[in-house]
Amino acid sequence: MSLRIALAAAIATVVTAGCAAAPPAAAPASLHEAPLAGTALPTGGAWPVADWWQRYQDPTLDTLVATALADSPTLAAAHARFDSARESVRLAAAAVGAHVDASAQLARQRLSDNGLFPPKFLGFNWYNLADLGLSASYTFDWWGKQRASVEAASSEAHAAAADRTAAALVLSGAVVDTYFGWQADQARIALVQDRITALARYGAIADARAHAALDDGDEHDRAVADLAAARGQLAALQGSAQLRLVALAALTGHAVAELPALAPRPLPALPAALPDRVGLDLLARRPDVAASRWRVEAAQRRRHVAAAQYYPDISIHALAGLQSIDLGHLLRAGSADPQVGLAIHLPLFDNGSRAAQLHLADDEVSAAVAAYNDAVIGAARDVASSVIAGQQAESERVQQLAVVEAAASLEQSAAARAREGLTDLRPQLRAQDALLMQRDALVQIDAARLSADIALQRALGGGFDDSNSHYLSMDKR
């Protein structure tokens, strides 16, 4: 009894001496709201839905986005990272709790004539040794190290899932932006073709007047230069449209010939407004911000694991075994070889290894918090930039509509004078060319306004919502 008390006292002394408390964790300051205060932005809007591109009511666009999300190789890496993170959760969870192992062994051995037990005394040279065992062990997680490891892996899996959503959002946004870029190119191509027709007619009249010595050749030369510039613009727009088709094919993971038939459509116009409480709710609506937040939590859990290294690991193990040199006696009660043990592990001197691991974990937490704050600031910048760009395009559109209306009135007046025989067709053709140029400018403004709306849908998270995420689903995709 006195030996047991002495042994227990020795163990308690060693544990107490070795359990130097880990330094407390520092708490880096993290942002709890997107910094949008002081920016006069319109509110009263709604958050995007998961299929946010359907707000543009274009079936062809819906098909393109669905194809990209299903077949594009761009998402393959994000899917692989999520699968790896999910399996890491399983691996960390498997290290917790009880472990049971079964073993069986059969060996035949010859005793040396000159060994410790000479065969002449035992009466045999060869013998069999059979072992049959069932072992069990359990490690107590008194300091929460194993639980923190599982939670860290789970947080990383949450982050990988948010990264996958962010990659899908970037991909869908690129498809929508490229598709409407192609539509804008088609609208501008039609206007430039009308300009080329008008300029060609103007040049023919100027050439005829020059040959009749009614005018000098300057007007004809200007007409030729304007016509060449318009044809150059047409070639540039046609090249741009073709490049957008190539980009759409790459985004969807298919060849250009496999794309659905694209037909020119008017560009949609939707009012842009921010949801209420956007600065606060944006943190859960942006997948990149959510991923950064989950990585902060993972770093904090890993810091807990590093701090738990200062405390002892305590485990128990048991072995229910049978051993016999006679295989026929292996299953008899006399062959029982049970064992029960208690293990305590605590490094007393590690040359600063635990302290270094703890400092490294603290640095990882600080880096994760800094990355999270940067993501929050970037999200606020994206939202503000897209709304301001949309407001600017809307203001420019109001002015451009007035310019287009004035140009249309001038074209109508010139056409009326030409019909009455007061002038030839040149003033009307010039007014028509000016009107087409102003309509082209209006299309560019509409494209910029639509691009700002697309950017706003992405900046608001594209329908992602992480506010109610408390656990990671282990189901397959």
C-alpha cells in the first residue's frame, strides 16, 4: 500500500511539475461589419438568389450557366479541395475515442543447442508458439486537444465548401458578363453596319458631285476616311464578338460549335439597390469572407491543440490474449495472457519545441484574422464600386438619351427638307450617321450599367448564405 501511495505521489509530482500553463491566446481585432458607413448608396433592394442570373430572363443564358457549372474544368480543383478537407474531418474524428485491434500469430522456432535453455534439458529442439489477442485502448481528451483537432478540420472543410461556392460564383459571373458582352457587340455591329450603308451612300453622292465639278474632292475624301473608320470599327467588333464566343466555350468546357445557338437580344435593364443592413449581413453572404472566417476558427482550434501540448496525455489499454507453445492448448483457460495498463505521457524538456509550436499557432491566427479583415474590406469595396459604377452609368444614360433624342430630331428635320427638295440627301445621311453614333454610345452605356449590375450580384454573394451554418454535411455531392 505504501508503494502504491508513493508511486501515485511521484506521478502527481511529475505531472504537476510538467504542466506549465500555456501562455494565454492573444485576440487579434477582427471586423464585425463591412465598412460601408459614410457612403451614400441606395438601399431597399433584395439579396441575390442562388440562381441570380435568372433575373435577366434569358433562357439561353440559363443554359450556358448550367452547362458551365456542370462541365467546366474550372471547378474541378475547388471540388477536389473540398473532398480532401471533408476526408480530413473523418481522419481527425477517427483518432478520437476507443480503438480495438485483433491479432493472431503462429510461429515455429528451433532452440539453439548452445542457447540459454539447451534442448537436452527440455527434451525438444523445435516448438510452436501461437498467440491470439484482442487489444483495446482509449485516450482521454481531458484538455480538449482531440476535440479541437476535429473542430479545426471541420472548419477547414467549411472553408473549402465556401471556396467551392466562391469559385462557382466567379465562373457564373464570368459567363453572364461574357454573354452580355457578346450581346452588346451584336447591337453595336448592327448600328455600325447601318452607318457603313449611310456613309457609302454619302460617299457616292460626294464622288458624283466631285466628278461633276460641283464640289472639290475634300468632301469625298472625308467620306472615304469616315467609311474606312466605320469598317475598321466593324472588324474590331466582329473580332470582339468572336473572342467572346471562344471565352464562353472555354468557360463551359465545350467547343464553340457545341454552344447553344445565340441570337441578338436587347440588353436587360434592372434597377440596382442594396439590401438593408448590407454592411452587417454581407459577412455571411460573401463566400470568400465566410471562407476566411472559417479559417480563422480553424487557426484558433489549432492554437488550442498547440496549447494542450503543455498537458499530459493519459490513456488506458487492455489486452485479452491467449498464448501457448502447444497449438492444441491455445484455447484453454490456462493459456490466458491478459494485460491492463495506464500510460501518462508528458514531455518535461523539449528544447522549446512546444513554445515554438504555440508561437507558430499564434502567428497563424493573426495571419488568418488579417486575411479575414482584408476579405471584408475587399467585399465592401466591391459592393460600393459596383453600385457607384451603376449610378454613374444611369446618370450618363439620362444625358445620353437627351443627346439621342436631339440627334433623332435633327435627322427627322433633315429628312423632311430632303423630301421637300430643299436639299439633297447629304444632310440627312450626315444626321443619320450622327444619330447612329449616339445610339452606339447609348448601347455602350447600357452595357456598362448591366456589367455593374452583374458585378453587384457577385459582390453581394450571389445567393450564398452562411449565417445558419453550424455543421458540415458529410454527404457526398
